[in-house]
Amino acid sequence: MGLVVKALKILIFNWRCPKHPQAGGAEKATYEIARRWVQQGHKVQLISGGFIGGSKYDNIDGISITRLGGKYSVYVKSIFYYFRRLKGKYDVVIDEINTLPFFTPLYVREPHVAFIHQLAANVLFEELPSAQAKFLSFMEPHILRLYSSTPLITSHCTKDDLVQIGIAECNLHVINYGVDHNIYKPGTKKSSYPHVFYLGRLKKFKGVHLLIKAMAQVVKEIPDAKLSIVGSGDTDYEAELKQLIDDLNLSKNVVFFEFGLGDSLLQKVQIMQEAWVLVFPSAREGFGLVVVEANSCGTPTIATDVPGLRETVSDHDTGFLVSRNVDALAASLKQVLSNDALRARLSERSLEWSMQFDWNKTADNMLKVLESTINSCNKKEA
């Protein structure tokens, strides 16, 4: 059979849809890629977990959504739903892996690929009880080896992790996330005060508590500095952060913007444009999407020197990579906020750096992997 040139019917399994209250970078990437495929004439069906207030069936910019079960039950219910309603109706299946996979190599006979954003690894030990974290950390490489014969789409840092656990490098496809430069672009002016921001889910492994503690050091030298925390997440962690702010007498210096990552896009972009610097103190990322979005607004980043952020921050060029501790964060913050010339240089380079990231390119590159996978399966069957 010849090369695939027709419009494809694409089935995606992901534990969350773009409207989920806890949707993050992985869900945003799925949405940005899938809607471009729809615009090109492809059919996209997304199977994801449900949430309170979410209907079973939905359509987001042409992407058909079916929500099944919850955070964990979606994995089991998706298998039964696949056999009842979906088997044999799609040209290719995408299994998105967010800690737990959908185990598609065990039952999907159509051409299929995996899209893995990051390994859970050390993140588990910040989010779960020790015994549970140890068990899942032990099991993760064994589970992922089930995908040894499945084309895997991933980031640079996760590719290295996968190679270390025994996945053949030839089976790994590195594709970066993108930026919509029509939305994320420099504003007319920066804030009149030293303005720091964090944007992302409120999860312990994201390290927002470290940033708040760093701000306590910063305001001793730069008393008018302010931190905007943008996002939502675990209610217990959010309460812990607010208590920490009170304990450190930072209520005048720290502001929460409590809305989900899918809401208030224009307000978030405005914060990115006006802020002087983004701080991202995570323990690990698959790809620092918010970093390149901020860069596209002309805003540099101070980030922890960990996988996923090393690939998106050019150290001493578009920002700084620092050790994941309060003192290192505070020192870099004080340096950036107090040096106008440095900040201007970082801002200029950030904008230039961001231009290499584009969602259209990301969607096209992923589509090539899907088509290649379909063609390879067709040749085996011929």
C-alpha cells in the first residue's frame, strides 16, 4: 500500500481533557495539536476522565470528547468502551502517559503510538506517602517497557530517561511543545514595580512554597517586589501556601489569581507581559511550556536546574538555572530585579529564543510520526 495522504481518524486516550479543572501543560499540548489536526481535515476523538460539572460528551473546537470515569477509573472504563464502541474505527491510536498509561500495546491492534510527557520519578516522593511512592517508582520502568515496540513521542529529557530504562533510541521521537505567537507576544509596558510571577498547577512538586520563602528574602532588600501566583490545584497545598504567606508577613507582597489554567487567557497573558520575571521552581517537568510562553512575551525565567527546564531555559541567556533551594532562588531574583541592563538583555534574548517553538510545527511533526506508524503497519500486513 502507498503512503498515507488521506484525512486520518485519530483516537487519543488521556486522563484529562482540556476543560478539566486540573488540566496542565500536557492537556494544553493535546488541545493545541489536536485542534490543528481538525483544521487540516482530520477527525479527532479524545477519551478522558470526567470531572464534577463535566458532561459525558463534548466538542472543543472540533475535537470530540467522551468523558469516562474519574482520575483512576478512566483507565479501566476506557478499555471496555474501546471494545464496545471504538475498535477498528480509527486509523491510529495515541496513548498519552501521565504516570499511568492506558496499556494500549496489550489490546489495541490498530497502529498506535505513545505520547509521554515526563516520567514521574522523584515527583512521586513529593506528592505521595513514602511506601506508595517507592512502589510506583519501582513499577514505572517495568510498565514503560511494555511500550518497547511502540513509537514513543517525547521531550529531550524524557527521551534520555527512557533510554536509561531500556527503550531503544530508534523508537523515540523528540518533538517540542509550541507557542501561539499571535497570543503570546510582548505587551506595551512592564509593571511599574518589581513583578515576579508563577503560573501552573498548585502541586507540591512545583515548589511554590520555595518561591514564597525566597520572596521573604527578596522583600528585605526590594520591599516593593510583588509575586503573582497564577493557577489552581490541590486545595490542601493551596491552604498551606496561604498560611505560609501569613506566617512570613507577605500578604502585601503576594497575590493569588485563583482560576484554572483553561480560564482567563487574556488575564494570564497580561500578567506574563507585565511581569519582570517568571520563577519556576519545579522538581521535574516534561517540557517547560509556561517558560517559552513567558519568553514569547519578552519575560525571562528563573528555573530550577532539573529535567524539562534545562531544555527550555538557556542559562545566563534567557534566564537562570539554579539549585532547587530558597537561597539560590532568592539570590537570582535579587540579581534580576535590581539590574535593569541584565533584565533588558534577558528579555530580548527570551523573545528571540521563543521563536523556535511553534504549535503548527509541533502538530505537523507529530502527524508525520502517525503517518509513518500507519505506513509501517500497512507494509507489515501487505
